[in-house]
Amino acid sequence: MKEAIPIYTIPQQFYEKTRDWAQQAAVPPDLLSYYYQVIYPAETLTLPAGKGIDQPRWVTTSAFDEAFLASIPGGRLVTSNAYVVTPDNKRLRDVELDCPLIDFSELPEPQHFKGTVATLIWGWNMPHINACTQNIFGHWFFDLLPRLHLLEKSGISIDKYVIGKLFHPFHYESLAMLGIPLHKCIQVEDADFHLLADRLIVPAVPLMVGKCPPWASHFMAKRLKADRGVKAKKGFERLYITRKDAAARFVTNEDEVLRYLKSKGFREIVLTPLSTAEKIAIFSSAQHIVAPFGSGSINIAFCEPGAALFELAPSTFVDPYFWKLCAHAGVDYYEIVCEVEQPPKPFVGTDNIVVNINKLEHVLKLAGI
């Protein structure tokens, strides 16, 4: 006799696009707008090319899919990987991030939440194995929080928000700034998390739409800077953002780099101990910023137009994220491709950086420094 199949498991069937589910759910077709709203249409932008002396490592054309919001009656979220599951027991692939650590095993009975529940959670959110996307500063600010903008634009009233387990001060500070009370947050930390909502609201994920879409960065800059009337602070015009407190991608010859930059009037900044408000104020004041590639550079969104970022980029890793962010903010972008510490690290994107001082000086001179 065959063993009974568990009622609740993580589905292995899926829709590639949320729109595909909505179109089959909308019967008659004029109900589509209830299940699926397009907040921003798809677009392809040609952004200003980066500056500097290195050959460009990416094209200047960027494509962004439509930014949508789905309404799923009887929708479910399963596991701390936050899979979205439709009533016909299929996952929505364009709002999830594959996790090889998830075992496709039996799930507990879902917790039933009445009313309208919106998901802000995305990625890997499993504290028990230290895999938490929301703890990565850049993903929190530009892949999770901008989903609030799509919710606001939809006009749908939200009873509860599902979010990863809050831990860092920047979690609490940014939510307060954006007007999200903690009592309305359902925090996810269990590996076998399983939620059933009367109505599950699912906004698109910025990274899945197209890394760093303009609407995401514009929303964050408006709500966290412009709407709060942030004023510039003297003494922060030239910044060097250190990663000396980071486990990876720090500058190995930083003492030499700092000696040169301080001779040019740059000030060393460690971002980790600063509050969200302090970071926004400091970057709002900056005119020239030198920084190794890392999440701290998302604060470029708060710079005034005409500022400049000089990114110390490892030669073994290519990512146009901060170039896009600069373009949306009206900030000049210079990529300074750097050699990496030998031997290279086993994981992509974790190599430590070795800065050629002559090259750094050459690029800064191009920028009039």
C-alpha cells in the first residue's frame, strides 16, 4: 500500500509570471484588474555611461519588466523562503529567489490570517542557518522596502505585512520612517512557516523586475530624504567609505589609500554604527565619494545631483547596480577596476580589493580633484 501524500508540501509546479496566473484566474477577463495591477509599465532606458579610464564592463541599455501588484484570494506563503502559492497550488516564480537549502518536505497546517495581508518578505529568511536576505543592508532598502511603494500606489488597504525577522536598528528605523507600525508586521523566522490569507497582496520585487528600477530608488529618496527635509552637513563633502569592519571585499592596502585620500581632503566613514538618519544626512552632504563595492553605497540614492561616486570594483566581479543607482540620482559614476588579493576567494563577489594608487590618482584628476 502506497504511503499517503501529505496534504501540504512545497509545490513543485509554478507559473513563470504572476500575470500568467492572473489571466487564468480572471473569469470573465474583465476581472483581470482585480487580480493584477500594472503599477509601472515595462521600459528600456539608456543610462549615462560610466566615466574613468577602464573599459566599460556593461552596456548602457537597461530593461525593466512591468512593476505589478497581485491580489490572490486564498493565497499562501510557505517556508521562510517566502514562496507565494496560488489557490491551485502553484508557485509564482517571478517573486521568489531559489534556495538550495530548502527541502521539499511536508508543511504544517497554515496559520489562517483574516483580512488583507501583504508580503514584503523576499529571498532567504532563515535565521536558524544565518541565511537572511533582509539582513543585507542593500537588499533591505532597495528590494524589500520599495515594495511598499507599489502597495501605496495600488490604493489597497493592508491589515498585516509579512516581513523577515527584524533584528538590526536599520530595520526598525526605516520602517518607522515609512510609517509601518510594528504591530502590523508578521515577522517570519520559522523554517516551516506557512500562512493562508483571505486575500494575499503580492507586489513585484525590484531585483526580479530588473536590478535597481528607477521607481524604487526614487521612492526611497523621496520618502527618506526629500519628504523629511534633510539638510546638508558641513565637513562631509569628500568621503571614503571603509569596509574595514566587513568580513569580505575590504581594501587590503587601505592605509596607503587613506594617506592619499586624506591629502585630497577626504574623510573616512564607517557606516555600520551610524543610524539611518545619519547616513542619509551624510550622503546628502557629499560631493565626492570613494567606496569599495558594497551595500553601503545604496546611500548614493540620497546624494544631490552632480555628486560623484568612485567605485573600487574587484576585477573578478561585475555588477552595474551602483552605476544604475547613480544614474537615477543624477550622480556621476566612475568605476575603478582593482586587482584582488591572492589567492581569490572561493565564493563569487567576496574577493578583497587591492587599489592601485596611481590609477586612483589618475581617475580623481579626471574628475578635477
